[in-house]
Amino acid sequence: MRRSARAKQFRAANALFADASDQSCVRDYIQYLALRGYAAKTISRYSASVAHFTHWLAGQHLSVDDIDEDSIERFLSEHVSDCRCAARRTHVPADCGTALRHLSAILMAEGRCAPRQSLVPHLIVTELADFDRYLANVRGLAVATRSGRLRHLRDFLLAQFGTRSLQLDLLKPADVVDFMMSYTAGWAPASIKQTNNSLRSYFGFRAIQGDEVRSLVACLPPIVEWRLAGLPQLLSPQEIDQLLGAFDQQTATGKRDYAITRCLLDLGLRRAEVARLQLEDIDWRSGTLRIRGKATRVDMLPLPGTTARAIAAYLQDGRPATSRRELFVRHRPPVNGSAGPDIIRNAVRYAAKRCGLELRVRGTHILRHTLAGRLVQSGARFKEIADLLRHRSLDTTTIYAKVDLPALSHVALQWPGEKA
């Protein structure tokens, strides 16, 4: 941003922050937003929202130094919805919430704003941290898997102990059963199974420490989930062309999202794996791509020509100047950030909506299924498909045998009573 434009923004925001005693806060705030690529109009709106907040602070006999997350939450929940401030101060709830999250980040970085105290008791926080280290160092689980197990365990410990000491010897099997029945009521079998695995893993962790938990493990209810009952959803060749044609490859974002979709469709990558791709993972000379999969697994895959051309077009004409090493990065403020799994998913979902496939494409996994289905129908061996999809067990790949309908028609038995 030009120095004159930034100075103009500062003078405008300075007037808005007339009630603020610390004008350095204004300067830091504007610079923070400008460095992250926010447009001048957005900076003006957010500055007005923060000015509104400082005006409210003055009415509460508080200063900038008194800001904490509780005061921000009180302003948003109690004041903004029924604001009667002067007309010159904005009180658009969406702007206020986003603007104050940025302000909180600045003040926390400077040590001037203490984070909100966790509502989870300290004993449970400590137990969760110990369990997380066990999952990472002993079990080697990925961050996403550990996050889910910690969430389930936190809710379990809060329900059983609250603020009391964690004494598993006081728990009875009925306590575990009652928690599972109430906590997972209405959930799909797969989600119930995840909670079951979380508690089973935690009881195993406590057994290593010498706790007697065999009765608690034994009472975890078996979850009926017929793994091969469903049929993988695949996109037809026409639908694939329809989806790939929904990207405007004349724009930087279109180039990025098209390259993302090619990675998902041509290589069968998971969205988290696409988000983790680094610039150095591409070996252009050998035509290979390094994939960081679940846990600490790393694989090398051949880079198809269609995928390579899409990535090259993005790197040459679409990827913004950034210090990030991730292959795919953010194009909208805050810039200089990586394109996380949500951006990867939305790249596909928005394209599906543009071409009328939103009911068929609700996430990215259908592209992985589509690749596997195409390989099965072309005669590829299951071991080859399992290697490409990086399945740990060949049993995981067998479900795709059900999508080869022409081959199944040769082995299908005649329906009882049907004439030959």
C-alpha cells in the first residue's frame, strides 16, 4: 500500500478513534490489516467497528488497556444487537465481530490482552495434554484424529467428574454406557464408532499407567456398521467434464481451484493432503509428487501430465507473491496464508454449485471414489489401486469391486423364479 494512502487511512481512522487514549493502537491496527491485503474500504469499515467498541469502552469507564476477550464478548452479545450509539459509529454485527477478532490478535501478540480463561477445569486440561502426547508420540496419530479423540474425551471427563479429581476407579460400567447412549443419541454409526474408539484409546492409556479399566473397556457397546453395505458414489465422465469446465482459468483463483481439483481427481488425494503440499514436494525432472498422508506417512506418486500442467499454470500466472512454502495459498485477506482443508473443499463445492452438481458433489471424497471406480472399470488390479490411494489394507479397496457393474453381471446368479 502506498505511504500516502496509508497516511490518509490513518487520519480517517484517527478521527473515528477519537475516544481512544492510545493512538498507537490505531496505527498498529491499520498496519496489521494493510499488511494482510485488506482493501481500503474494508480497513475503513473495520476501523469504524473498533471505534464503536472504544466508544462503548469509554461509557464503561474502561480504556484500551482494559480490553480482554470477556469485554469483547460482552460488547458483541449485549451491546451490538441493541445499539443506540451515534449514527457516525457503525454497529454491523458481522463487521464488529471480525474487526474485534483482529484487534484481539494484535493485543494478544503484544501481551496487552489476556486470552479468555478456559471453562474446562485445570485437571482435565492437564489430562487432555498428557493423552494428546500419548496419541502423538506412542500411537503416531495425525492432528485431525487426535483433535476428535480429545474432544470426545473432554466431554466424557466433564460429564463424569466436572471439577472433581479424576478417579477412574469410581466409575462404573453403567456410567460409561449411560454417557454413550446420551452423548451419541441420533448419531450415525460411523460417528458413534469414533466416540467408542476415543474412549477405548483413553482407557488403554490409563491402563498403561496401572489403572484397572478392564470392566470399562468391556462395557463399551459394539457398533454395528456394515462396511461394504453401501455403494461408492462416482461421477460419470460427463459430470467430470461438467465440473472441470466450471472453473474460470483466466483468473488467479480459478487457476488455483482447477489445479486443486486436478490433484483430487487425478491422484485421489484427500483434502488435507492437498493442503499440506509444499513447493519442494514437486520433482519436475522425475515427474513425481511427495504426499504427506495420515500420521507420519510419506509417499511418492507419479505426477500426471494434466495435473502438472494445471499446477504449472497456477505457479506461473496465478500464485500471489508470498513467503509461504505451501503450494496452494490464500488469495483473499488475510493474505500470506496457506489454503487450508476448508478452502480445498470449498474450491470443489463452489464449482459444483456453478455447474449444477451441488446435489452430487457435497465434498471432495467423491473425486477419490471416482478415480478408484475408473481404475476398476479399466481393469486395474486392486493392489495397484490400493497403492495409489495409499490404503493400509487391501480390504479397504475391495468396496470398489461393487462399482464394476459389467464384470459383476457375468457372475451374478439368476434371481429365484426368473426365467432363463
